[in-house]
Amino acid sequence: MPASEQSLNLLAKQYSQLQALEIIISEEKVVLQQHQPEQLINISQQKNQLLVNIQTLDQQISVNQRFAQDKAAGLLNQELSDIENLLLKCQQQNQVNGQIINQSQLAVERMKTSLLENHNKTAITYDNKGKKSGGLSSIGLKA
């Protein structure tokens, strides 16, 4: 007995959504590597909407009695395996994007620290006793 058309259609839609997610995650990686914040906002919005759609469909599938029967009978094993493999691929690509984000944040923090250190070096003055002072503002001068 073959799986019902309803179950196959649900899984085909889910697979299609995951393919779209895979594409968006790939685009997100390129945008992250090229440091394009405006495009990153658009891609993030698309990704979030797609994830909501995936979750909604997943909930519909979980309460579908015919799907549960087909799954229990083992009629959807290949389709479910394909979906799981694609989902795993999306998760791995998403982890890579997360690593790119973390590395970018670390680079920004290093640059910020370096800039603050350079600023502080140029702002240091000495008082009449030879002690370091934070700059002109510490002696009450205003520009």
C-alpha cells in the first residue's frame, strides 16, 4: 500500500521549504563574509519568516492522522530520510555562519580595544609631580 497523496504532499512542501532555507543560509554566509549589514537584515528577515513557516508546517504534520498512519506503516521512510539529511546540512551550514559571526565579533572587539588603547595613550598627560593623568579634562580645561 503506497503512502497517501496528502502525506507525500506535506513532505514535499517541507522538503521544498528546507531547500529554500539552504539557499538563504548560503546567501547569508556570502553576506557575512562580505560584511554587508543592510543585506544581512533582509536575509535575516527572510530566514526568520521561512523558519516560522517551517515550524507551522511541522505542527500541521504532527497532528495529521493520515501522516501518522503512513509513518507508522513505514511508507515514508525515504522521504523522511531525505528531509533529515537536508535538515542536517542546513544545521551544519548555520553553525558555520555562527562561527563567522563570532569571529567578526571578536575582530570588532579587538579593534575597539586597540582604538581605546591608542586614544588613551594620546590622552595621557602628566601633572606637576610627574603622575599620569587622563587628559586635559582632569585639570579642568575645556576646549
